[in-house]
Amino acid sequence: MSFKRSIAAGLIVFLAICGAISSARAEPFKIVGFGDSLTAGFGLGPDQGFTDRLQAALAAKGHDVTVANAGVSGDTTSGGLARLDWSVPDGTQLVILELGANDMLRGVSPDITKKNLDEMLARLKQRKIAVLLAGMRAAPNLGADYQNAFDAIFPDLAAKYDVALYPFFLDGVAGRPGMQLEDGLHPSPQGVDQIVERILPTVEKAIAAVPGGS
């Protein structure tokens, strides 16, 4: 009888472990879109923003994911750095870091922008959270020196921290009629779909690079 009890107890423990593993595997992959109005979905309706459309696109490709919206309209890299720790919860597996456009529009020194993004990447690396860095490009009217310094921020930091890089978040949208709202700055619903379509392969590669990523 003692032998049978031992077997039964062992079986119960085994099944419990299997159940725990199965439960852990059932958890969706957690992504946070951390950025400014381009991530927040400024001027768009429900389910039309970047994080909603990206989650839908990933689900259509068979990925079990959640994409949380941690975008704040008007945010700069300084604002992002100040709120990073509480905006990205524990358990996050990938952050899509999209900040810098408002720094550029306000003429903030590229040195400051780079320093803030560098600190954000360092903190996320310390927390063992993967990052996809979404690049931005400076407007030509700011001058060649500013443009060159600003545009170099993103590839430089991606190389330094060995994180995935999507070179220009507004690729295929900036300056294209119908892809932007009337303000000429923010993507329209069609523009968001364009962004999602273009960034999707990079996001999928970033997910696959994370242990346990789908």
C-alpha cells in the first residue's frame, strides 16, 4: 500500500508540474508599445491605433500576443525616461520603443535625445526585456548638421545594445497623401495599416529572438 501511495503521490506531482508548464505556455507573449502620439493613436478611432492594428496583424499570423498601448501624445524622450519604469510592467517580453519625434520638432539637442534613449535601453536591458527600436528622421529644414546627428542616434544605439532596429517608423507614410491626417504629421487609419504592414516582419523576428517567443 505504501508503494502504491508513493506512485500516486508521484503521479499527482507530475501532473501538477505538467499543468503548470501548460499554463505557462498558454500565457500570451507580452509586448508594450512605448512612445508618443504615433503609438498612442492621436486622432484615430477605437481599434485604429498602431498597437491595436499590430496585435490584430500578429494574431492573423498565428501569434498569441498582447500589445499594450503605452503611448503618450506630446511625449519627448525626457518624458519617456521619467515614466519608463512604471509604464513597462514586469512580465513584459518586448518593448517597441518609439520616441524622438517630438524632440526633433522642438529642436532638442540630439545629444540630449541620444542620452535619454541610451538610458532607457540600459534600464530595459537590465530588466532583461527585449527591445525593438523604432527610428525617426529629422526634417530637412532643421539643417544638415542637426539632421545627420539626429538620424544617427537610432542605428548607433541599436548597435550599442544589440537590439532590433526598424529604421524609420513613418516609412511609407510621411509625406504621402491619404496616409496622414490633415495635420500632416500623424498617420491616418490607412497610414497605420501601412506602418503595421512594413514593421510586421521586424516585429516577428524580434519575437522569435526572445526565449519562449511564438
